[in-house]
Amino acid sequence: SDSGWADRIGPWQFDRYSQGLVITFYHGTFENTVQVPEVFEEIPGVPVQGIAETFNGSDVKFITLPPSLLELSPLAFFECNLLSEIQIPAKIRSVGGSAFAGCTNLKTVALLGNASLERSAFKNCGSLKSVFLSYSGTNPISWGDSLFSGCAKLSQITIPVQVPSLPTSLFSGCASLTNVEARGALQRIDIDAFRSCTSLTNLVFSNAVDTVVGVYGPDYDGAFQASGITNLVFEKRVRSIGDAAFSKMPNLQSISFHEEIGSIPQVAFYDCPRLTTIEVGGGVQSLGSRAFEKCPSLTNINFYGGLKSIETEALADAKQLKTLILPPDLTNISTKAFLNCSGLEKLIFMGTNPPKVVNRSVFSGCRANVKIYYPKGAASWSQYNQWWGFEAIPYSTNIEVAWPTVEPMQSGQKLSEAILTGGSARDAETGEKVSGTFSFEDPSFQPPGGDFATNLVFIPTLWYLGEQTRSVAFRVWTNIPVIQVPENL
């Protein structure tokens, strides 16, 4: 636009540009609602389209903005500590940086259009409780760093589908935030996006996420650091995870990646002291160095195929981890991979070829009686003598199962919902029999069509380790036995 000139009509001082007016100063009082004019009678046809730092630090309590507005400049209402609510008109294209930052009494924000929200626009609005967003269309709309940082009373927010990324420190310090819904796929969840959101306990991302960002540095900055999150779920694809992305989450107990992720990088879960369970998608090829260091409560880590490498100290200090089932493609275990895993009792390898184990330091700090299980009949394993005195035991993967009693299932009912008891199994090679109750761990598994009572049903592989019979999730194994359901059910 053309360079403007300053003028004044009544209490309003403004600059005039070729397309419209920008309000630069208000000389009136704040006793009543301030009504910003859409046009001045003295200048017909020239609308008010912008507000500069007009009300910065003022005592404005209530204000009505005209529908002609296109821009709110940076610092437009900075530290207006008496302002309690604001409605942002539909034509506004952007709300400038720190436009409402420090408005400590601001409780409600209503955004009627598709405005982008620049850096720190509502930062430190300590009384802000409600944010109403009316985004429409398909064009992406950007949000700036620290947008709602320090909004200590903000309790819930819906992130519209038009917002492609959650920027750095987006909700940092939002101590009352309990509910966040992201309606669309996300390109990034950036560093400190949910830092110190101490009331946020469950967080589910139901759409794809390209990147969860983290930085491997002195502070191990992650996206959820110091939050209250106990359960974190990614229901769709996560393309990449940054170093330290989930580090220093003091309350995290479980995390699930329902679809493939490429790798778990170094220090990804560093210092998550309450983490007990992680479900890892089949695309993970490596566990990075120190990935789970200082996770002393980790008891379950489930891999659904694809893992090829466990790097240095990847599971260091996982003192509660007793059994680790390692998928068939594993080829390398690096130095001190299980450092100080003092509770480790069993390593169960599914591959017919043993992985390369760098040296005995892999088991530094482990108990002396860790048992190594490998598939019976795998010639490469029988010739392998690299366990430094640890007992290596073959197990059978060829188990036949018969169920004396099976409660009927309806077509399409999940297998996990059936009650199967009194089962018996025998080793198909040796004929050795075992009895017990078998569990089915994959809640998403369903029979392959038809009625459960009249069809062969594929189940998770069972294996016999001498003293016990166990089952594992359907997605892991390739040797899948068959149950013949009695015809009279």
C-alpha cells in the first residue's frame, strides 16, 4: 500500500492509505464500550481496515471492532489489563505478534474468520478460559510460537483441521489444560508445545503426525516435557520422531504408536521414570542410543516386527524389564544395550539367525542367570556360542492347540471378547502336552470372516518355555497355528 498521512476525526487518529484507514491512537475515554467506526462520515467510502498499537497498555475494558478490519498490528492491545473479552471480525487476515499478550483479565476470545495468529498473540493471558474458533475452508492457517503460552486457566481447546502444525511452546505453562482435540493431520508437534501442561493427563492424536520434534542438548528438550500426561496415543502414522522428543515426561505411563514409525532415536524417552508400557509399530528398524535410559519402571515393550538394531545403552536402567521378545529381523545388539537391566530374566529371539552381539558389555549390570531362548531347529543358533556363559535354550514354535470349551462368538466379534478356558496344547514335534489358560493380547484382531463357531480361526502363536505357556500379540509372529472349533458350538 501507499505511504499514509496522519489525520484525526473526533477521538480517532489514523493514517490514510490507498485502500483504507489504520487507527493509530484513541484520545477518548474508556468508561463505556469503545466502538471503533467502520467508516467516518467525513471520508465516505474509505473503510477502517487496521489497528496499530492504538490501545497498547490502555485501560480499555470493552471494545467493538468493525467488520471492515483486515489487520490487527503487533502489540495492538498489549497489556490491556482491564480488557475482559474480544471478538475478532471475520475479515481479519492476521492477529499480530503479542497483539493481546499480557492482557491478564482477558477471559474470552472469539475468532469469527480465518485469521492467522502470530507469535505470542495471547501469551500470558492468565485469565483466558475460552477460545472460540470458526475456521472454514481448506487453506492452511498458521499459528505462531508461544501463542497461548502462560494461559494458566485455559482448560480446553480444539485445534481446527486448517492448522497444520503445533509450534514451539504453543501451550507451554497452560497448567489447567485438560482437553486438547486436534481435528486434522499435523505436520509438526514442536519443542515444548505442551511443556508444563500439568493437568493434561490423556492425549490422543487421531490423525497422522509427520514429525514430533525434540533436541538432543543439555536440556533434552521435547514436545511434552514436564507435562502431566500419563497416556499418549498416536492412532495414525508418525513419520519421524526427533531426538529427545518424549524426554523428561515425569508422569508418562504408556505410549502407543498404532501405525508404523521409522525409528526410535537417541534419548527419545530419556528420563520418563513412570513409563511402564510402549507399543511400537512394525516400521521401527532401530532403537537409538539411550532411547529408554532412566526409565526404571519399564516392564513391557512390544515390537511388531521390523526391528533390526538395538543401539548403545538403548534400554539402560530399565530395572523392571523382565522379559524382552525380539522380532525375527534383529541383526545387531550394540555395546551396553541392556546396561543395568537388573531384573532381566529372559531374552526371547524369534529369528532363525542370531544377531551380532558386540561384546559381553551388552549385559553389563544384568543378573548372571539371564536365559536366552531361540527357535528350535535353527542351525545357525545351535552353532552360536557368544552368550558368555548365559544359558541358551531352544523352544518350539510348532504348537497345536485344542479348546474343550469355547463360548460362541457372533460374526465380526473381536477375538479378545471371547472367553477361552481350559485349553490344552502339545508340541507338534515331541508330543509334549501342557495345560493352562491362554490369553489373546491383540484387541484389534478379528476372525477372518464368517461365523466364529463354524470356521477355522487364526490366533497368536503359542510357545512353550518349559515352565510356562504364553501367547503374544497376533501382529508379531509368522508361524500362526489354527484352532479347530468343535462343530457342536
